[in-house]
Amino acid sequence: MAKITIKEVEHVAELARLRFTPDEIEEFTSQLNAILKFVSKLDSIDTEGVKPTYRAIEIFNCFREDEVKNSLPVEKVTANAPASEEGAFVVPRII
């Protein structure tokens, strides 16, 4: 099993520009090693015949089919606009 050292934790902290006390570094080192020990249990699982996947469940395309529909009439669309001209919205000039 791989083991993380205090030097490695200090190096990563330095790369991340984080400052920790020696007690914190020691605590992180033991926590990371506990995580590695827990994850190493996966090595004992027989995965022969298990198809590799990147999701726990299969996802299907949930989008609806594109359908051509009639648009709203221009008069109805621009009815509530503060200003419209020739079927288009009139907005303040920006440039």
C-alpha cells in the first residue's frame, strides 16, 4: 500500500500556497493515509467480467424531438413592448 509522508503533505501545501502548523500537517498525513487504506480495500474486489463505466446508472437522451410549430404573431409579441417599430423592438442606442 502506498503511504503518504509528511514531506509530501508539506510539498502539496507549499504548491497550494497554504500554511499549516506541524500538528495540522501530521493530522492531514494520517487522514490521507486512512483514506488510502480504505480505498485499497477495492483491490480485493473481483471485477472480472464487470464492464467499465463512468456512471452508476445508464442515462438516456431525455430531450424531446424537435417539432416545427407556428410562431406567435408579431403584433401579439410586440403588444407589451414599451416601443416597437416595423415588427421589431426599439431599444436605446448603446454605442
